[in-house]
Amino acid sequence: QVQLAESGGGLVQAGGSLRLSCTANSRIFTGNPAGWYRHAPGKERDLVARINSDGNIEYVDSVQGRFTISTDNAKKTLYLQMTTLNPEDTAVYYCSVAGWRNGVPYDYWGQGTQVTVSS
């Protein structure tokens, strides 16, 4: 079974940077859609950035130009480089990848990593 482990969250001042990592126990990121989501207090879990199966990348407008999503298939890792952070970026960040489980499509999720941006 695919397992995802996130790391890299923490406390940072506004204007700072963090890099989140999501490491899998298999090469699940190769050719499969994957993305980063975040869940802020009082809000729903929202998409932040996504790599589609064709390699196209999408960002939510609020992070365009500040965040960069990427993969290292050899390292079985999905990254989210975050720069120019602001307090509105504070949330629990989750990685997710589309795969299969028991022959049916299934979305795998990490456990989440907290990002807190102080003003």
C-alpha cells in the first residue's frame, strides 16, 4: 500500500520561505496526478498546486508566482517550494497522489504538515 510522508513545515516570519516534501514508499508520482492541498482553520481543504498526468502544472491564483511544485521521481518525492509567505498561507498542508488500490482508482493522502506564518 502506498504511504506518503510529509515534512518541511514549521513556523516562519512573513516574507520567508519553506520547502515541503512528500516522500512515497513507491514510484507513485511517476505519471500520476499529484498535488498539494491546504486546510486553514474555519475553511475547507483547498487545492494549492497540482501536476497533472500530462505534466501540466496548475496553481491557485493566490500562490501563483510564489509557490513551485515539482517532483523527483528517483527520490520518490513531491516538493512544494514556498516563497514570500504571508499569514494567509497558514494552514495544514497535505500532499495527495492518484493511484489504484484493489483495482479501483484511489487518492492517497499524507498525514499533513503544519505551516504557520507570523506577521
